[in-house]
Amino acid sequence: MHPFKILIFKEVFFDLSFEFQEDVSPFVLGMITEKPEEFLLNQYKTWKSIPDEEKAKVIEQILIMKEFYFRSVKTQGGIIRKLNQIKKGITSNFGKDIEYKPKENDQNLSEFYLLDFAATLRAIELGLIKLKLCDFFEDFKSRRGK
């Protein structure tokens, strides 16, 4: 395949991914396979590490997504199930339009990555994330014993 034939590559990629969607690694689809609490804590740490200027650019979109997608979810497990369901829906829609449409594709891609933060904010809102010092300092437990 010629390296500049993006449309052909996308067609082949989406045909294969659609054909083998059940066999595609959960990592490729962005599915969450770790424990809900562990995932949500890691996302919270990631959110805290993002510069405030960058957070300000996306917070409104994240809050809208949180309300739209996770409004009725009340548990950590429910949040992760809903998140996986949404991500699977988004990844299955990537292949439907082979033509590149920047606005639509960029919106889907941006939504795909911001969903994790929307889920995390919902968990924080419900008080489902219990933050401890050892969640932020890896060797906190070992020092505490000394």
C-alpha cells in the first residue's frame, strides 16, 4: 500500500477491525479492564497533573459529557460499565464514514479521550473515590512503618 493512500489504509483497517471486533484487544478499543477504584484513582491523578490552562479549555465539555452520559449511574462498577459501553459505541462508529471529515472525526476522538475524565468527575461528585495519602505517594506505606 502506498504510504500516502490514507483512504485505502482506513478502509482496510476499518474492515478488519469490524470483522474482528470481538477479537480486538480491549486496550485498542480503550476498554477499562482494571478494577474500577484503581482506574478512577489513576484518572484523578492524571487530571491533577494536567496544567490548569489545559483543564480550563476542556472542563466545560467534560462536565457536559458527565451529565449526558453518567447522570443516572451511581456506582463505581456502573460508571466503568457505562464508560466501556460508550467507548465501544464510539470505536464502532469510527469505521462507518471512511471519508475524512475533520470536524466529526476530531469531535469523536476528543470525546473518546475526555470520557475517562467525565467518568472520574462523576465518581468524585458521588463521593465514590476515597483518596488516601498512599494513593499519591508510592512509598508512603513503607515510610509509615519506620
